[in-house]
Amino acid sequence: MGIYLPIAEISVNVFVLLAMGAAVGFLSGMFGVGGGFLITPLLIFYNIPPAIAVATGANQVIASSFSGALSHMKRGTLDFKLGGVLLAGGIVGSTGGIFVFAFLRRLGQLDLFISLLYVVLLGTVGGLMLVESVNALRATRSGAAPVLKKSGQHNWIHRLPLKMRFRASKLFVSVIPVLGLGAGIGFLSSIMGVGGGFIMVPALIYLLKVPTNVVIGTSLFQIIFTSAYTTLVHATTNQTVDVMLAFLLMAGGVAGAQYGAKAGQKLRGEQLRALLALLVLAVAIRLAIDLFVTPPNLYSLTAAGLN
């Protein structure tokens, strides 16, 4: 069944969009990521203009993240205090990112910048996560203790000033790296249409030593509000949010996130990290191929202002 998207100005299949939303929602609930790093490339692959895909993708992230965070809140695996500090940094970063987004759009370099940023970030994060998770799985099978440090162990970050105690995460750490991480995620949210969970989850685990079961719910909590703010500013500043497209993606995302949260409880931390790493790398490779392979049509006509 086809439907016309007024902002994107193209006709699409309703069931394809619902399936996209459900698949991304499932992965959101399972891994603690908003799913924007998947939904934005998927929309671009489906011929949605990149500017629309970024802004509307950020909107879809809200629904799947809210559904997943609700499940984790019921299980007591959500640190509201840590999430609040991350959110404070996220709002600042999102505001800066919106201005950069508008600037790149005026220059006509937005599409290239988005694709390059995805390839670099996803490739780097996915590669590092895959190496660590494979090593952890090998150590577990051989009977040795995993190399990953437990919460409460210290590194250079724990020596920074302005410390705050996060009881749910069993942390006593400076708010500086927490605010910085939140700001970085907010910036990426506005530029790439991502929730930022694919960076936040490994950063919280490896840098701040937050327990894996708490990381997922806390990550989703911060993503909800950062993405909501990003969507609102995109809609008012750049007029690139397609409400009809967002509604279809959200409808599928809410349902998928509930099943994903249940599936995630059945896997160990290192297994979840390995699967997420493979997923991130797959998206990076697909985008890299599009950047370097000559397209069948070297020239295309698009509506002014959409790219």
C-alpha cells in the first residue's frame, strides 16, 4: 500500500516503513541504542533525501527509546541521575549541531559529510567493540576471567575533579566526562539523526565502568530527550521533519522495542557487545560501498532545498 510523504515529496510503501521501524525498535530494545544509526541509512537507501532522513530519523528514535527505557525502568536497570547529567550535556551539544547542520546544508556538502561521518564513526566504534567482545568471549570459553574491568575500578577519568556519586551505577566519578560525553552525543544526534547509543553504550562501559545492565536503560533514557529536542529544533529551523514518515516509523518502533528488551535479557554482556559490533560494522561497510562505487546514474534531479 503506497502513501505520499508531503515533506520528502515521494511515494513510499507503508508496510516497508513499518517493517523498518519494527526492526530498528527491536534492536533498540536489545542493545540500548536509539537505532538512528540504522534508520537514517535505511531511509537514505530507500531514496528518502538525507536531510529529511536525518531529522525524521531522530524523531523515530524517540519512540523506540521510550518503549525500551520503560521496560528497563520496570526492571530497575535505569540510573536517572546519570541519565540527567548526560542529558544536560546533550542539550548543549544538540544546539551546536543544529547550526553546523544548517551551515553544511547551505554549502551543499551535507550529504557527503553525513556519509563520511557515518563510515568513520561506525567503522571505528564497531571495530574496537568487536575486538574487545571477541577477546572476552574467548576468555570466557577458556575458563579465564574476562579482561573487561568491573564497575568501581579506576582509570584517569576517575581522577578528575567535580565528582558526583551515582548510586544506581555504583560510581563516584567527575561530572566533566559525563557532560562531555552527553554533549558529543547531542552533537551527533543533530548532525546524523542518531540517538548516539552506538557510542554512548561502549563509552559508559569502557571509560566510566558502568555495569552493562544499567548502561542500556540509562542510554535509552538520555536518548529520548536529546532526540526530542533535536527533532523540535530541526522542525522549526530547517523544516526537514516529515510527520507522516515519522509516525509510520514510530508505530513499528514501539512494538519492536518491547520484544528486543526481552531478547536482550537472555544474552550475556559480551554476546550483546559482539552482536552490536557486527551490526555497526555492517552499516559502515554498506555506506562505504555507496561512497566509492560509481552509481548507475551519475546525475539526478532533486527538489531544491532537500539535499
